[in-house]
Amino acid sequence: MAVVFALPVGALLMRSASDPVWGLQNFRSLWEEPVYASLIRNTVQISLATTIGCILLAYPFAHVMATQPRLTRLLTLVVLIPFWSSILVRSFAWMVLLQNNGIINESLLWLGVIGQPLELIFNRTGVLIGMVHVLLPFVVFPLYGSIRAMDPALMPAAACLGAGPVRAFLRVQLPLTLPGLATGAVLVFVMALGFFITPALLGGRRDAVIARMIQLQVSQLGDWGMAATLSLVLLVATLLLLGASQLLVRSPARRVAE
Amino acid sequence: MSQTSHDSHRIGRRSLLAGGATLFAARAAHAQKRFEGQRITYVSWGGAYQDGQKKAYCDPFSEATGLRIDQDGPTDYAKLRLMVGSGRVVWDVVDVGAAFMHGAEQQNLFEKLDYSVIDRSRIDPRYVTECGVGNIVFSYNLAYSTERFTADNHPRVWADFWDLQRFPGKRMLNASAPSTIEVALLADGVAPDKLYPLDIPRALRKLDQIKDNILWWETNSQSQQILVSGAATMGMINNGRVYDSVQKGAKLALSWEQAIQSVDYLVIPRGSRNIAAATALIDYVTRPEPQAEFANLMVFSPTNREAFRLIRPELQEWLATNPAYADKVVLQDGLYWRDNLDAVNRRWTAWRLT
């Protein structure tokens, strides 16, 4: 692990201080050029929103998957089939669905639900729809595992003791499935930080992200130093957030377990 | 490219290909199969584009010289840099874009070409450098929907593109700075010969005027999709993509006024172990026959003017180097972008985020 992973990553990150010459020039331009901070802020916002979207959609989905054995196989396929197709193909498919004269807008107009086409694409909405779609399985499967692992007698027991469904969910099921939820959420968040194809194809002018800049630095400009600097920032931000989420998740889960 | 549109021309294409190959074989008769037993790797952008180059450039050359040409791709500038840097060069001839070509040439990433072997007089001198020979020219044109605009009242120049009153509807532009900055300045009245060095703040102010009406494309297929679907009524788009769309039934037309022209070059990465064969292949590509063959297949314009006599007449109006457009189109300055891409891109991205 140390040799095949840490060494090359370390060597790349080293370039942030050594390329083109030794020194802090890359970090200085990171500080002096406000565009980098804006890109990082954008990236974190998009990743957070994607994570929240994934959780909201994945929880009911995984719940049905885990508690209705007859639907399990079908629902698994529904999540997995798009998971196996190329990200580019999926982005183009969303374009066809979401554009102003796409299927969704045309149907809603025809039904009279809306009078004007909704702006669903080439903006933040489009980016989030595309990214949630791509990353959804990463929350669904850990959550499914957690819900399955729960003792099925617990929820009826809570009801017997007088807890309403909301209260039983919040006090029993949610804390018990929190580890699965957290695993999924962290996976999604970390992967979302590195996305650039979906934001590029489904986003608008303001949806630029840091990974796209890194890609440009490496492929077009050959500026490994600046690319390494931006990667280092992304890595540090990720590690900090991971650490924080570990702290947050541990305490309530432990409380229920004890 | 649609398969059917090519099938109907298969006979013409085949006989042309055979004709070119025979001509070449006859000339090279004294050096019969001079690269027999050797092999090189040809690298280009993949997909139909590279398939076309394989058919037009590589196959006839292999047949005539016995050289085996392996295809690899797509062109990846980071990979090319790493290969040259580490001395393990497995690519021999690579199709690269202009801005990269000029930058990498300056950074000594390519072999200097041997112009005693390559006949550079065949190519327009604007498309030849110390290390690169232009093999195709493409352009970014103003294309518009013929359903939304009539034959006598349609956007023609970039100033029309900015005129939201006369020509309403969404517009589409390239999401990266090169060529988008140029068209903004042309729209603002900068003369084509005064374009470089680009006045970036002026271009961004001009873009501010219409920025809420622009859809941005990141890839060529996306640009095609946005125009064909009608999401935008006009846009800046690669000339070949409009040809392809029209063949497939799209109601689009393009203007040649102020089209921005750019060049792809063939280069040999420094450290290639097959320089002689690679150089001979590049020389072959400067001939009219392979250039015409590629234009017939993919509608990318030749850098050798002689090729036009071998290109199907109905395709000629779609080609960027057509002599009829010579005083309308603007050649993009690769040297400017070599020196300024990094700085402009940072300002460009900052502007996009506002």
C-alpha cells in the first residue's frame, strides 16, 4: 500500500513545491488568484448538495429494498444498470431528457402543470440531477446493508412502547443505520469532489469545479506544479472533512449501542 | 459521421484511394517496400476521425512501403510529455492541436523535422513549423437554425450574434477561452488583422452583454447536440459538425464570415526510435491524395491546396481552406495562445464564475 499508493501520490504532491523550481510560488499564486478559492468553494458546495440529494433519495429507496424482499432484486437492478453505463452516455441522456424541449418539459407542458419550460439543464439543477444519479448507488448499498442488519423486532418493539412512527424512526432506526448512511455519504462526498465531466456537460457558466482546472493544468498547460498544488488542497480538505464526519458519526451511534 | 452518407460515395472514394496509392507506389518503385519489417505507432484523436486518417494516410502508405502502422490514441498531451520526459517514447507520429504544438515545440518535446525528406513546399507556409506539419484545418463558424432564420435575414457576422433584438433566442459558445475571446472582439468591431494580442478585458465586457443568453459547450458532440435539438438558435461550432448534422437532416446553415481557423499538426515526439519511417509518413501526408481522401471521408480541410481538385465538388463549400473563403476567415494565432493560455484561462474562469 505504502509503495504503490503513498509513494506516487507523495511524489506528485511534492511537485507543488518543486515544479517548475523549488519554492512556494505555486502556493503564492493559489493565495493571490481569487479564482482558485472560488473554484474550491464551488466544488465543495456542489459536493455537499450532491451528498444531501443522494441521502434524501437513497434512504427511502434502501428502506423499501431492505424491507420488501419481493422488490429487492428489481430495485437492485434499477440502481445498478445505469451504474454500468459510461458517464458520458448518461450525461448526454440527461441532456435529451432535461432540455427545454426535452421529454420532461414537453410532458409537463402538455399536462398543463407548467406554462413555461423549466430551466433544468445548463445550471446547478442539471449538475445535481446528473451527479446524484451517478453517485446514488454508493449510498444505497451501504444503507441497505445497515437496514438489513437491524433486528426486525426493534421497530415493532418501539411502537409497542408507545413511540409513533416518526419518533421510532428518529430514535431507533436512524441512529442504528447511521454508520451505513455515513459511509455512503462520505464516499459520495469524496467522489463528488473529483467530478468534472458531469458539471461540464450539464452545468452552466458558474458551475466550474476545481478538478476541471487540475485537468487543464496537466493536459493543456503541462503545469504539474500548479496541478499538484490544487490536488494537495483538495486532498487536505477531504481529509479534514473525513475526520470531522468520523467524530460526528461516532457519538450518536455509540450512544444507542451502549 | 453517418454511415449511410459515406456508403453512397463508396465507389468514388475507393477508386480515388486506389488511384492515390498506385501513383505513390509507382513513384516509390525504385525503393520497393523500403520499410518492410519496420513498425511505427500512429496516434490521433480516436473515433471516426482516426479511422479516417488510418484509411487516408496510413493504409496506402503501409501498402506502398511495407511499413506496419499501429494505431493508438486518443492523443493525450500529458502522456506525451511523460513519455518524452522519461525517455520511453512509444508514439512515433502524433496528431496534435496548434496551441499545444507551439508550446511543446518551444519546450523541446518534439524531433526537428527533416525537410530534405518532407517536401514542405506542398503545404501553405502558414501551416508548417520547425517540428510540425499541418495536416488538417478546421474552423469555428457561426451556424444558425434555418427554421428560425430565413435565407435573407440570418446572422452572418459575430456582431449579428450579439444582436439579441434582431436575432432573438439562445446562443451557444465554446466554454474555453480560445476562439470565444476572438469572436467577442470581432463582434465588438476589432479588425481581424488587429486581433492579436487579444484585449481580454474588452472581450469579457462584450461577453457580459449576452452572457445570460449563452449556452456553453465543452465537447464537439455537445455543440452538435445543442444546435440540432434547438436549445440554441445559433452558435459557434466546428464546420465539420455542421456538415454532419445537415447530412443527418438538421435544419442548419453556416456562415464563413469571420470563421476562426485552426490547424492540427503531425509531430514526432523527441526520442522516437523510428524517425526515418515517421518522417516518410509525414511526407506522404503532405501529398494531395491522402489529404483529399481524408477530406472526402471526414470533411476536414486540407493544408495542401492541390488536394481540392480531388475532393468531391459538393464537399468543397464546407471546407475551411477553400480559396473562396480566404479573405473571410481568420487564422487563430497559435503563438499567442502558447504564451497566454495560462493567464487568460485564469481570468476567463474567474469571469465565468461571476
